[in-house]
Amino acid sequence: MKKLLVLLAALLLVTSLTGCSGGKEQSGDEPSVITIDMSTLFIVPNLEATQTVEDSINDYLKNELGETGYKIHLKITSIGDYLQKIPMELASGGDDTADIVQVFDVANWADNGYIIPLDQYADNELKPTIDMIGDVLNNGKVDGQIFMIPRFFGTVLDWKWIYNKAYVESDEAKAAGVDPANVKDLDTLGEEMAKLKTVYPDEYFLVYCDQFNRIYNSKTKTSQVGTYTATVGDSTTLYNYYETDAFKNAIYKAYEFRQKGYADPEGSANTLSHDAVVMGGASKGVIMGHSNDCDSIAYMFSTTNTYGAEFGAVTIALDDKATDTLGIGISHSCKDPAAAARFINLLYTDQFVWDALIYGAEGQDYVWNEDHTMIRYPDGMDFNTVPYNCMYSCGMIGNGFDYFLTYESGNETGSNGEYGKILFEKAATPPLYGFIPSTANVANEIAAVSNVVDQYSNVLMYGDVNPDEQYPVFLQALKDAGIDKIVADYQTQADAWVKANK
């Protein structure tokens, strides 16, 4: 028995001197390994290329910043897989769970215990970031606690119709009266597409219609709150979002465009992204939102498509500000959250770290010009062939208002920090901006409503089905699932939030 007690004591002593982070054990003398799993909207870089970027960041941490307390392990996951994989990993709490994760539903993830409160790091590890982003931090709070550092970026988007000039500006199109300058909104876009169909009956000039609700949100001053509810105008009264004019107008316009052959005929059945469809030429146009001007976006599409097309772009809508539930959090399984918080701070305050995650590693993914003022692709490579490219993910993480790498060939990220700041500062602020409701009191109803939304909303938003037939069924299913209880619970929280933030 004494021998067993001595052995147990020794075992406990050894255990106390070791830790686990990101599924890797370290001795007490070694730095923590902080795993960050980042999503990408483009092709997932191969493991070798990602390792090179990871090594460059770790070298910078140790030799430039003098950081010896931790090193990072970088994982890149496609956006489609990320939205499924990360919540499952957080729920299971296995050894492969990342320490730093992109948060897509802060209230739900906080209520489920997936991510930890960050308040204890607010005055130390995260203070520079918090001081910089100011009121934007409210987007990361649930019940007054900080659970996420929101991205600091051009989240107010300039929505554009981006089109293949060889078709839309052809002599044949001009003869039919087509003029992109006439396009001001979805209605006038439809008028120009009707003319285009007379010239190119077998082509379509939109990818999908599922973004129409964002455009109608702006037009009707409708601001979504917690996905399923929304304010309209300047009132703090909450409504079932799916009953608002914004959503209703969006699904009817989507169905109209689909019936007239303006948009991708596969609709929600097509698993390719907007970018993939238009960049490959299957569609001769697309609606997308960016924090950059029309000329820059047209240039970006012209230089990054895969079939040599030249693009033009016209603005059709501008976002209002919206409570943003996308940001960075620390998982509940992280063994060294203080170190994780220090790295999160660098995502917002250190240009090298942010640029490395987005652009990749010098030599592998870019090289400097002679006077070290701009970068270019290594010889023989381009946007589509460099080993590591997360440029389409620049709006998903950290501080996108302040970055220094610029390509000689022009802007290829779709974003411009200065332009994004102008949009953000000019955008209207909805009455409940920064309010994120807790789902704790209505968890069962949230689950039921989520299932209903998954069943009906996509087919309606893509224009797959006739809203005259399916929209009333959808609304009744939402009521049966308990959406009215969700609206009432969120309203109580919103009233308290307004009172506390006057």
C-alpha cells in the first residue's frame, strides 16, 4: 500500500508539471502549443504549405517579438466543412479541438459552453485590441460578458452586380438597349437582364439569389437580431424576421428571377460557391458584397478568373451596420487561454501575423519587388496556383482595416481598409446594434425553429419553390416550432439591454 501511495504521489507530481494544448502534451519547460483553426473561402492549402506559414509565424513570435511562452499550430479548413466540424469538435471536447476558433454564432456557442468568457484578459492580454475596436466589442458580448473578439473589418458591404463585359457590353447587347449604368437596385437589374436574355437566351447573369435578403434588409431598414428576429426602422420592437417585408420581397424576387432564367438553374442544389461559378464562366455575372469600390472589384475579378474574362461592376445596395456574430474565441478545452489571448491580440494589432495568415509566407507565396514596397507572385505562379492563399478569407478574421501587403498587380482580396472604414463610418446604426440575445431560455424552441429554417428557407431564398405555395407553410411551421416564444424572450432581453445602455 505504501508503495502504491508513493507511486500515486509521483504520478500526481508529474501530471502537475505537464499540460495539454491543442491535443499535444508538453513538459513544463516547453512552450504551449496553441492550435488555431481558420476557415478559408478558397482552396484549402496543402499541409506542407500551411506548415511553412506556421513556421514563419513561430519564427516571428520567438525571434522578433521575444515570445517564448507559446507557439502556434495552424490548421486551415474549408468554410463549408468548418461550419459543421468545429461545433462538433467543441461539443465532444476531444484532443483535436482547436484552442482558437472562429465563432459564427456567439450566443449559441456561449450558451453551449463551447467558448470561454474573456473578461479576465480584457485589461491585460487583450487590452490593445479592445481599446482599438471600441464599441464594436459589444458584438462579442453575451449577457454582459465578453465571449468573442469581433472581427474589425469592413463588415458594412457595398453590394454589386459584377458582370462579364464581353456579354453585357457587347455590340449585340447595346443594340438591345442593355446599359449597366441603368442598374441601381434589383428591380432595375431585372430590367437589364430581360434585355440580355433576348440576346443570350442560353446564358444567365446571376449565380444565386440567396443574398437578396441582405439587399432588401438595407432597403427596408430591417436589421436581423439573433438570426430569427429583427427590428424595422428606428424602433426597438422585435419581429419574426421571416414575416418582414425584407424577407418576403427577397424570396418573391428570387423566384421571379429563377423563373425568368436570370440565375443559376440548379439553385440551392448547386454545391459550388458564388465565386467558383462566376470565376469559371458558368455564370456571366454575380451579386456579391465587398468593402471596396467598383473599379477595384472589377479588376480583381478580371485578374483572378480562370478563363480570361474582363469584368465590370455596378453598385446596387449599401449595407447598414449590423450586429456581427463573427469573430475569434477561445475553446473551453484550451489549457493555456492566456497564451491564446495573447495571440488573438496579435491578429488585430500585428500586421505580420495577420498578413501571414492571409497571404502566406515570403518566398513560397509572394516575393518583394526591388524597392520592397509591393509584392508579387513567385515566378510562374498566380492567384490560383500559389501553394497558400487565404485572401478570400480576409473578411473572416482579425483587423482588416490595417494591413500592408499590396500586390503589384492590384488588390486581389476584394477589400480595402480605407474604403471599408468610410463605409463603416457612414452606415446607419440600427436601434439594437451590439445586442446579442442569449438563447438559454428558449433552447428547445431555437432547436425546433432551426430545423424548420433548414427545411424551408434555402429553397425559398434561392427561388427553388413558389412562395405562394411554400411561404405560408413555412410561416405556420415556424409558429408551431415556437418562434413567437423566441421573439417574446428576446424582446424582454432587448428592453433590459436598452435600459442598461441608455
